[in-house]
Amino acid sequence: MTVDVQAWDRPVLPCVAGALDRRDTRPDGTVLDLLDTWYEINGVRTLERTAVAYFPDGIRIVATANDADNTDPRTGSRHSGQIPLTLDELTAIATTPSLAVTAPVIPAVPLMRSCGAYTDWNGPELTRDKVTRLDRPLEARWASMPGNADLTLDRPIRSLRLTDFGKDTVCEVITVTSAAGEGRLEIVVVSGQPASSRQDEYLNEIDPNRVTTVSADGSTVTRGFYPAHGSAYFSLTLPSTQQILISTTPMKGSTVPITLEQIECIATAPELDLN
């Protein structure tokens, strides 16, 4: 499903046969167009439903659902033959009052920055249940971590989400603030990763500040500290091939308020091992 919200200062598009199945005008002036259709590319058929709402205050919302799954780069696009949302459900999304330009702004946490890590997409899928299992120990370890009393986060540390591509990687970006300064904290978990990826091998060759060791249990650990600007990096690849990466970067030229020892404390929480 995709939802597109955009400013619209042009007339409503003309009602053309084939471009839509039905047009309704609601009592508040909202124009609603509905289309249930399909299309083929190279012999592959995609089923698609769309609800388009033109709000009278100058906004156009397009809610579209189809039967294609493009989230796994290893398999390409897969088609189920069933669209999971009805036109009524898409209509409810497209006409949500709080999406209107004139709707009051709801206080919310800041938009999360883009995040992620190198992966070959071969790891097991990180389901919603598994992401919850990862969020819980992150929260518990943060609460018990030494030296966290004066650290403030711009969002809960239990904010892991899937990355834009693939289902084997979750991540989050958090702004950490204290009297010492402000820094970016990035946490990434990859469900399956070689002990030494091509990216890691390259970075270890060119970066003298990175040191990789192998623990007694077979885990691969990489630590990096950059005193010139105070950033730090910690990577733990477990024998199960699950990888946990945490990095910190200063913001606005300040001192990062969280140390390498602290991010190592977070990454080594035993409960983060899904296996």
C-alpha cells in the first residue's frame, strides 16, 4: 500500500471512462474517485485499487493497494492474486480528516532519519514479533546502563523499524542530549550476516581506528573510536550470524554524550540474540 499526500491548487481532474470507475462528491465538498483495475508488464499481471480524495482546502490524497510484494530484493516482485485492502478501506484512509491542510497539527516525535547497514538480504525475515523481542532488551539495557542519568532521548529507544529494502534489517536513529553535548545514536540489527562482510573487510583495511577481534564463543567484534570528532562504532556478529551495530556521531560540532563503552554495553545485551 502507498499513500501520497500533496498540495493541489488545480481543478479536479476530469472524469474519464477507464481512468476511474466512480466519482462521488461529499457534502463537505470533497471529491472522491475510485478505481479497481489491473495492468500487465511483460506478461505479469498486477491487481490494483485506488482511492483519490480532493479536499476543498487544497490537498489531494491518493491511497493505492495492489497484490505485489516488492520488499524482498532476492525474489523480485511477487504477486498474491489478492489485494489486502478493499475500496472502502482505501477510501477511509484517503478521507482521514487529520490529513487535511486545515487540520490541527498533532504533537509527535520528530521524523526518524534514514538508517541501515550493508546486507546481502540473505538473513531470516524480521517479523513484528521479532522486532518487539529486540525492542524490549534495548529498553531494559538502556535503563540499567551506567551513566545514563543525564542523557535525554528524542524518542523511545524501543523504536526499531524495518529498513526501506529487505526484511532482514531493522534500525533506528535517536538524538541523545546531555549537558556535555548532542549526538546521533544509530542502532542496526541484521538477522543474518557473514562474520566479515565485504564492506567490513574494506573498512578495516583503510581505517586504522577500527579493530576487529574474535571472542571465545566465536563472535566477531569490531570497535572504532575517532578522537578527532568523538564518534564511535561497535559491531557484534554472533555465531548465529545475527549482527548488531551501534554508532555515535556528534551533532552541531558538540561532544557526543554517549561513550564507546556505553554503546558496547547496549549491543552486548544477551536478550538481543534472537537465537
